[in-house]
Amino acid sequence: MADSRDRRRKLDRSFGTLVVLGTLLVAAGVVGLIHTGVATLTTMLLFGWLLLIGGLVGLAHAVQSRGSRPFWLALVVAALNIAAGVVVIHDPRGSAEALTMFAALLFLTGGLFRLVGSVVVRGPQFGWTLLQGAFGLLLGLLVLFDWPHSSRYVLGLFFSLSLLFDGLGLIAIGVGGRQVVGLVTEQMAADGDGGGSRPNIAPEGGQK
């Protein structure tokens, strides 16, 4: 019983940590949705620092593995990551404009391919694929027509929505996990009480 209680406390703490982390992510997502401009700049700065740190780590790994066959490829990739990180950190607004244009073109091409593919193939998911293609095409056109002004809020909006939904998912996992642990613990306790309260019945012919 003591081991099961300790395990339940550990699981409760783990799921409680997920709930707290999810709450923080939801709060950050809501703040980002309110201040999309700040969220866009924050996203670009985080992206730039990730590129820079990843490039430095890749450079150190390439130096350690010098003399091997993929040395020059790893060195070039690390140098490109470092250069991209420095550019993004130095000019986050310009980088946001470039990434927003790239995202708009991705939405346009992806939506167009889905539309054409759904009309040509006409598979069992025809309606859903057609809807996805139309939505992607419309989203790409909206972002493209409002460019470069759309670069001030599009990336921050997507990043904030990602934080919001990730936080809600963590909260759901934490709350659901604690409920499951509570139900299992109650069931084990009920089974233990039922097993311990069984009357001792003497076998037939055992009483004199």
C-alpha cells in the first residue's frame, strides 16, 4: 500500500506539472494573440537564436569530426545556420517579411495542388481535400495581398495559436491522467478491502 501511495503521489505531481506548464503556455498564447506584433518579433528572435546556437553546435561537431567524409558538408551547414541566425537577430522585421512571403507562397502552392489533386483523383476524401485546398489557397491570397503589413502579425498569430493549442493539450492530458490515476487507485483500494473483509469459513467437517 505504501508503494502504491508513493507512485500515486509521483504521478499526481507529474500530471500536476503538465497542468501548470499547459496553463503557462495558454497564458502565453493568449498574450501573443492580443499583442501579435510583439509575438512576431519574439518568434523571429527565438528563431534566430536557435539557428545561431544550432550552427555553433554543428560547427563544434564538425571540427571534432574533421578528417571524415561529411566534414565539409557539416561545416557548410553550420556556417549557413550561423549566418542565417545572425541575419535574423540583426533584422527581425525584414526576416519576418521574408518568412511571411515564403509562408504565403507555401499556402498558395499547397492549396492549389490539393484543389487540383482532389478534382482529378476524386477519392473518398474528395470533399475534405477540396475544402483544405480552398482554405490554403484563400489563406495564401489573404497573406499575400496584405504583404508586407501581414508580416507584422501572421507569424506571431501562428506561434500564439500553437502555444495555445499545445497548452490546452497538456492541460487535458494532466487533468485526464489525474482522473485515471484516481479511478485506478480507488478500484485497487476497493478490491483490497473486499479481499480483506471476506469471512473465514471453516471447511466442512472441520468443526467438532
